[in-house]
Amino acid sequence: TLGNDISDNYRPLKQSDYVPYHVFRDTTLQLDSSFLQSKAYRNRALWTRKLLGLVQHSRLVQLVNRARHLRRRAEHQRRNVALGPMHEGGLDDQVNLPPTTPEWHEAWRVTEGVLRLMRDEARRNETPLAVVTLTRGMQVTPRREQREKYLDQLGVKDLYYPERRVAAFGDREGIPVLNLAPVMAKQAEERQVFFHADHGSLGIGHWNEEGHQAAAELTASWITREWSTFRRSSNLRMHVVSE
């Protein structure tokens, strides 16, 4: 999910101390598990254990927990207020732009390093690796005028910079990549259908039923079409789990 996974991989952008990160030490990418000793992690772990038990039995606690999530979403939106009202909570609009700050350069460097580690581990275990990049609501809205206004705000010509970058990385590193956004954007406009919805708000949030179906069909078709290529290029076997 390019809308937040790039920034989430780098502590200065995610701004959270309760999760692990990969960090470069010289030229070696290593897992930083120092979060286990952080006060934020210990407090969060304790709160989560208590909260999960209460949520199962109290409508009042469920209401408080919902308010907590809404407050966090509002805080994220305030951090992105410079990009205007079309920002979607939980996602970072800056990912649509080529990196211009040391933080974003490093976030991309770490993300690509993690993908390289995944590729190497998959090869050691004789298992093919492929990457599918998902969509963001603004990328696949059927409302062309809304998308064009958003593009104008960002000062870009399209919303596929991260998709192009991941695809180019895959070409260099031998990782097949499927970018869903361009194809689903075309489908959305042709069919005038929304693929994202959040509590009745169309065009934002996670995939709705139509989004899941479109993504599943495209991904299944791609895997079927490309499987012979995967096998020839990697000389690996695919482990299939069936019911």
C-alpha cells in the first residue's frame, strides 16, 4: 500500500516508537528492535491487553476506542493540511512526489532494501516473490474533475510516481511487479464506479466489494499469465496450499 507503507518504514516519517524499523548501518540494512525497550511500546502493549478484554464486553469502551481512532485520524489530517481538503486520512500525499528531503530519500532507500531482503530470503527458500501495488482512492476515482484538481494541488501530471518507481526497482532486481492503479483507474472512469468506501463515504478508505473484485480478477489473471515466465526466469518452484 504505497500510500503509507513507504513513510511507515522510516521512523522520522511515521513518528512512532512502538514498532520495529529496518535501518541502514553503513551499507548494511539491519532490523532495529530497540522499540521493545521504549516506554511507548510498553504502555501500548499494556493498554492493548487491557483494552481488548474490555472491548469484548463494553459498548462504552467501544465508543471510547472509536473516538480514539477518529482523533488520531484528525491529527494526521492536520499534519497534511497544507495539501488541502482532498487529503485522505491515514495516507501521506508526499509519496506522490519524487523525494526532495533526506527523510523521504531514506524512506525509499529502506523500503527498497526491505524488498531486496525479501527477494533474497525467497530465493534461499526456492520460492518466487512477486509484488502487487494496491490503489489509493484518489487514484481510481471516477470523478475526473476531482482527480485533476488534486493533481493541480500537488503540481504533478499523474498519481503513479510510486508505482513507476517500484516497477523500475522490480525490473532491476528481478522482482515481478503488478501495478493495479492505472488499470483500475481506467475501469473506474469507464464504468463510473467507486472502488473505495469508508463508512458510506465513496472514494476513500479501503476497497469496497467492487474494488476487491476488480483487484482480485486483475491479480489472478496476471499470475496465470505470468506464471510460466516466473518459473523460467527464476528456476524456482511455487508452493501451492490447497484446502
